[in-house]
Amino acid sequence: MTNVALIVLDTLRYDAFEEHFDWLPGRRFEYAWSTSHWTVPAHASLFTGRYASEVGIYAGAQTFDCPEPLLAERLQEGGYTTRAFSANPNISPVFDADRGFEQFEKSWRLKHHGDDLFDWDGFIAQTRDSGPERYALALKKVLLGDNRTLPSLKHGAKLKLRDTRFGRHTEFVDDGASTALDLARETAFGDDEFLFMNLMEAHSPYDPPSEWKTADVDIEGLAASLGEPKDDPADIERAYDDSVRYLSYMYERLFAALRDSFDLIITVSDHGELLGEHGGWEHLSGIYPELVRVPLSVYDARDGPVEEITTDNRSVNLMDVYETVLAGAGLESALATRGRDLTALPARDAETAGERDDADAAGHGERTSGGFREGETLAEYHGLPDRHLDAMRRKGFEDVAYRTRWLEGIALGGYFGYETFDGFAEWGDAPYEDPPARLCALVDSLERREDVEEDGELDDSVMQQLEDLGYA
């Protein structure tokens, strides 16, 4: 059996990957498409091999409580040791994203959950309007509470330091890549291992270590998309680029460590990022090519080490990643999925790929699940949950209800046609006579679960973490 690693470089744009990851060996897919514009539905596809709406995950329903087995559960049933590391609060035990993982490690941002530490994020959320005396109150609660005192004080110091520009440049500087690297180097991986990691260095607040930083910004993507960014757009672009350069530096070392134990390493982004295109910032303002075209590299060393980079311009998607992981482990999905094993696909040159995609668009290509053609992918925007709408209204944006509307997109090869709040838009040359009609036909073919509701409200600490990252 093959040891498999799935590494998600959260919020990494395709163009930024191409610029800064020229060291990463493997097979790169030029037209890899996400199924959504943000973390949870994209990971739903990675974890189930289905569209998020098919398994009941969308805005306002982001818990992984679907009846379908998740990827790690399937691998665990197949005899794999399953391990995970996440720096993203959306991909955490709070939302049942730990299903099937025997070991689930968290970054400093998530560390207090389940670790008997004082709930600093909840305390901060409840006392944010208080004066300096709140720190004395916090100290009292730590000393007299049931939490572990010294680790709680250390974690509080990290959070306080993180809030200051001086304090950001300490050993606690990154969002978890250093911790992930330590885990990879210190873990004694055996046979039949599956490792999942989500790294957040490319995600806002775009705050790499000081030696990598050329611009300081305070980005609030949704508010900036509805109005104007507080910072110079050029500075925001530089800050994002700084973060990606640091991510590349850290991932090169992490990848080197993983090569010693893993035969199949899949590197992918869950979604991209807007840096002013279409008047948008970050990734909560719709579905655009800059958001749903993602980097995807497959390192397959089962026949020996790979040092070179090859490029494949086949149209692929996140559901293919799901199927590739299972196939690498010698397992089959428990349910019908929409993916393909990427390692089993023969290489295609540009001319052959163009001819094949044209045939697909004309209806002569290979048919896959539900009438989809080979390489054909939908992208879904599920609107904004109430917590976003409430936050925007508190900031003075009244006309935000239209953001709850669902939007759809269709990708095939180097083409993406997508709905916006103002109409239908296209990127690339259309392989369809009527792209909107084809999009509607595919959407209508889905059996969506749209009646799922979250069970209870999120606690203050989780809300604070989501707010810090622009999700509330």
C-alpha cells in the first residue's frame, strides 16, 4: 500500500504558485478547477468526491455532518493510519472536519480547543470594548479556573503578541507552517499512512515574518469589496506576494521532509484570492477565474523519485483529488463520486488536449457521472451566511441581501463561464454554443441537499477566530 499526503495550500492563486513554486517537482495541471470560492465547500469536494451542495454543505451549513463517509474515514476503514494538521478554524473539530483522523493537530490559533486551555478568543470577544483592566481580569480567570495555568498564560501571550506589530515578529510569527514542519520531521511515519495538512500562510492577514515583509496592511476583504480597501492596493498585492514567498520557502522544507516517507504527495489550493480584480478583495465576493482556477501538482514516486516538472493542460478538479487519494491507497469509494485517478491519466500535449476538449463540448467526449463530460466542472457560490451579513450591516453596508443569492459557473479546459451579480461572464474561448444553457442543464442534474441547518450557534472563541480571518 502507498503512503499518501494531501497538502492544501489555502488561498494560493494559480499565478502566484507558478511564480514562486518552480522548485516543486511533479505533474502540474494547468487547468485545475475548484468547486467553490472558499474553504469549506472546496474541502467538502476534497473529502467526499462530490459537490458541496450535494452533501448539504453551503453558506450557513458548514459542518461536516453529512451521512457520506469522508475521505479519512474511508482510508481508516481500509487500514490506514490517518493524521491531520490544520491551521484553519473552518477545517477543525469544531465543524466535524476531524472525522476519520486518528491524530488531528492544530495550529496555535486553534490550539486551545479541547486542550484544557483558557478560552482566550472567547474572552477577547466578550471584553473587546473594555479597558486595560480586562487583562487583570483575564489573569484572575486563568489562575483560578480549571484550565492548565502555564500553557494558558503562554497561549494568551502569543495572542497578545500577535495583535501588535512588534509582537508579530517573534517565534510565534506564522500561521502554522513552522508547526507543520516540526510535525513532519518529528513524526515516525510507518506504512499505510495518510496525511492531510491545511497551511494558511497565503491567507489574510498576509502577515509573514519580518524578514519576508515589504508591506503592512489591514485587509478586510468583504468590506473592501463592498466599498474601498483601507490600504493602497499595491501594498495589498505586495503583502500577499510576501506571504506566498514565505509559504513557498516553508513548503519546500516541508515537502523535502515528506518525500522521505510518502510515495504520493498531492499539493493543491482550495481556492484563490482576489487582489482587486472585478472590484473584489479576498474570496467572498462571488466566483471568478482568479478564485476557482487553482494550482494542483501530483508527485508520484511509486516508480522512483521524481525531480522534474511536467505540465498537463487537461481539465481537472478537486473531486479528482479525492479519487486520486483513494486510488493511490488501493481503495474504492464507498459511494458514486465524480472524480478520476489523476495518476492513471496519460499525458496530453496541447494539440491533442484542444481537440479532445472541443469533442467534449460538442457532446462526443467521454461521459462521466450525471451526464458531465470528461473534465467538465461546476463551481458554486452559496451566498453569505447571516454572520457575514450582520457584520457588514454593523459596518454600515445596508444593501447586502443580494449577496445571499447562489451563483454557478462551468469550467472545461481553459474556459470558465460564470454568473455574477450583474449577469453572465466568460473567461477564455467558449467550447459551447450556449454556455448558460449548458450550465443550467448541469445544475439541474444535481440532487442537492438544501434543507440542512447548523445545530446551534458558534461559541465566542470560534467566532473570534473566524472574524480574525475575515469569515465573520
